Amino acid sequence: MCGFLGITSSKIIKYKNFNSALQKISHRGPDNSSIWTKNDSKIILGHNRLSIIDLSKHGNQPMSYLGRYKIIFNGEIYNFKELRKILKNCGYKFFSNTDTEIILASYDKWRENSLQFFRGMFAFAIYDEKENNLFIARDRVGEKPLYYIKKSNEFLFSSEIKSLLELGAITPKVNFDTLDYMLTRGFTKNNNSLYENIYKLPAGHFLNYKISNEKLIINKYWDLKLNFDTIPKKINQIEEFDSIFKEVISLQLNSDVKTGVLLSGGIDSSLVTGIASLNDKKIKTFNVSFPNNSRYDESIYASQMSNFFKTDHYQIDIKNIDPTIIDEITEIYDEPLFDSSTIPTFLIFQEIKKNCKVVLGGDGGDEIFGGYRHYNYILYLKVLQKFIPEIFRKLIKNLILRKNNYYFKGENWVNNLDLNLNTNLPTIPKYFDNKEKIQIFLKNKKNIFNYKNINKNYKNNNLVKSFMYENFKNYLCDDLLVKTDMASMKNSVELRSPFLDHKLIEFIFYNLNASENVNFFNRKIFIKKYASIYFPKNYNFNRKQGFSIPFKQWLKDDRWKEYIYDNILSSKNIFNREYAINLMNKQNKGYDNSNKIYALLILILWFNKKKLQF
């Protein structure tokens, strides 16, 4: 797990601050930092290493191979030992025990088809000196980030935006299309950043950049097929999944440093813990506790599972969070993220850093096994639409929304009463509608806000699976995985996610009907059935606790109120103070605007710090 920065040019590279730009992401790899520059000074590659596999200097990067290739790589190829045997039989020789060298040999052997062989999380760039070509790829799900800038005569790329900004290659300006999207969803698009002219390489894609003629070609190499109506093959689903899952855990436990597990006590993290404990009898587990708020405190469940699986357990108590942690959060994240669970995520990795360099987590479980309540709700909505004509549904919607001008539980579903489910899916999460966006921006940007439901791009014949797929492609990739990558890497910790192994994902999507995961009353039906084999008999499978914070309660704390009002009234606040104060006043009277208040607070602080031009 590492961080990298690279520049290629058809002319001599003139950026003299490359070292300081690479230093901006030193947290991603504090164990070694190296830079390679081509003799003609037309390509420069920098790498910060977090040593996980082969801790010797042979694993340092940029790494050379066959006198032809240079690579900078962030991530892990979990099946590299298997690929090493195959490549050795093909005559390839290796001088390290790293997965990095396996990528290079695989690329020499199979070119872009090598991506089909890799099981892991990765973003890497390979420079082929013979072809004067740059090959860049990102993993299938999007666990590892990759940003780039394409200019005349230049191509720049990095693991984080802050490195690209430090170079001064562009003037930081707002991408209004992305801003519009972000204000609705709470995260940015999977191909565009909030910065004009800084792009993301989408998950499951690779690019080739021919330096001599500046030709850039981007291709997709993986995606889930949308044939959700396919009747699954008749197999023993539990046995097949058990085999795949145990293999994945075994692969992801491979490390030359201490490894642990994030344990919330929920089904996903407990399963990872349980199977991991079969391999490591005293594996370390970590949990966040909110002792002052029982609704958000999962420590009792985590302790139960830790005791059952006999792990070495660490509990991080979060009692009194100082509001200024938001300042730190906005420094860490290159783009605004409205997900308030960034706070406990960051805090838990601060603690893990003291004990482990690698941890396994349960990310992806809700998306692939159907864990969210809105999968039930969409089935309710479908039945409602079947029996109640659209004209009456619109009337009900307008009556409810007219009476409640501010956020209330279920607002988003009321808004979707008249949504045509034959062509569209609901937008979840959803923060601000177009009218609210205009209010936030003092009504001088009304022409730029025109967010439209694009979820129809993910729509297929199976409603629930389509919704799961949309969440998988967007919310998981651009919210959850950004949150965990940035928080873990800020603390120089590598996070691995067994449920995001592509063979496991394909098995679930292609071999289970939607009803085997979700029905009107239940969620995660299949994984609960599987987990019952390994869990204690008294385990509560009906409990559903998201990884979140008691922000609504914190808003009653005078420290938080003062902090928020200070930022709203600050001369640096470029947003509508009246709108923000109105949200707070309603909150004080009993409305629940906490999600919008947190989002607005992040916006105010983030734009203060980043100073983007509008």
C-alpha cells in the first residue's frame, strides 16, 4: 500500500517542486520514498512505500524490470504467489518476493489482459521505455484511487489530488457539473473530481498514454453483467460460497507485518473475524464504542464475537469529540464527503496504527448481500404503485411535503412516491434538491443546478438487484471506499476488504436470485444463513446498525452549537448564512436536519481551506 506521483511530457519537465508534491502524500508510504527520472527528463516517477510484502529494499519503487519497464504501484495483488509459479514456468525470473514484480512480468507476458489475472486492489502505472507508452490501471471495484490531469504536452497522475495541486499544474476551479452531483449525492462522480480538469480513472478501467503523440485511450476491462434475470445454476450455494470466502480470507491474510480485523459485531465484520480466526488463533480485532450513546454503541456485540472467536480485542471509546476534528477531516479529504462516519473511521485507524499495519474490514457486505433498508422500501414502493394510481400518489406526496418544509424521516421516500420504477431508481443517499442548492448559493448560481436522476443507467428487469448494482457502482465506490482509503492511509494503515474480491462478487450476483438476499421483511437472507454455521446460537441476526455517529445528539452540545454558528457566521463562509441558520433554528425546535447541517458544515470548512475559484 503506497502513494505515487508521475509526470510525462513531450518536452523537458520543468516542475521543480516534484519532491514537495510527493511529500504531500508521504503518509501513504512512510517507509521509503524514491524518485526516478528518465535521462531525457521527459518522464519522472515518484513513490512513497508502505512496506507490507517483502520488507527489504528489493521491494522499493519505482521498480525496474527487464531493462524496459518502470512501475509505481499502490495496493496488493493477493494471488501473486500463484501467478509467480505460472510465470516462472514461462521462463520469467524474479529478484524480489513482491507482488509488484509479478505485475511487471504479467504485463510483459499478457499486456492489458494481465488485469484479468489479478485478484486484489490496485492502482499502478507502468512505463514501457521501448514503446514510450504509459499504461495505468485501477482495480475492479475502486478500492485504490487514481487522479490525472491531461494538458497539452503533459500528462500528470497521482494517488491523491493534493499532490497534483502542489505541482501548480492547474488553477483550482470548481467543476460545476460535479458540484451539482455532489450536493445531491454527498460524494463526487466516478470519473470527474470537484476540480475542473482533474479527472478520476474509473474503477475497472485502464488507460494507455502514448507520450510521443499525446494520444490517450481509456478502456473498461471489468463490470458486472446486467443479466440479472438469468436463472442461477443449480449448485450448493452455501458450500460454494464457503469455499470462495475461505480462499479470499486466506489470500488477504498474507502479509509480512501484523494483521487485524475491524470488528463492529455486525454480520459482515463478524464473519471476516470468524474465518480469519481459523487461520490466526489470536488475531487482533478493533471496535469503536460510543459509551455515552447506547443507540450507536456496538461494543457489547463486538465483545461478544471477540470472546466467541477468542481474538485479541481493542476497544476505542469515543466519549467527548471536540468539534475541531472536522477541521482535520477537511484537511485529509481531497473532496467534500458528506458522510459523517468519516469521524469514527479516522479515529479507529489512529488507534489501529499503534498495533497493526494491515486490517481486514467488512466493506461491500451491504451492497452485495442486500443489507440496506431501502432494498425493502423499494419493494413496498413497487406494490404501492401497483395499487394506487399516479395522480393520487402525487397528491399524497404534495400534501406531505407542503406540511413539512424541512427534513423529516422518510422524506426521500415521499419524494419517490411518483417515481416511475419501470425506468428509474431512487437516488440514495440524497442531501439537497435543486431548490435548496440555489438557496445555499445565494441564488446567484441557479442556472448550474439541474441534477437529474441518472440511475436509469443501472436499471434492469430485476428491481432489487438493479438497486444493489447502482449502490455498488456509486455509493460504495465513491463514498465508502474513498472514506476508508483516505482515513486508513492518513494513518499509514492498509485496509483490505474480503467482500470486494471480484470472484466472490460475481458468485453472489450471478448465482443468487434477488429474493435469496432480500424480500419484503428481511435482508441479507443468504449471508445470515451462511453465518449461522459459524456464529453463536444466541446471535441476534435481526439487528442492523450502520457505522455512524450520534451527530443529532452532538448538536445539543453547546460546544458543537458554538462551533457551527462560528463557522456559519465567519467572514470566510461563502455560502448563504440565512439558510444555514434557519436549518440550525429548526434543528433546535425538534426537526432533524442533522445530515444537512453536517453536509453544510463540511462545505463551509472545505471551501474555506481549498480556495477554489468559482
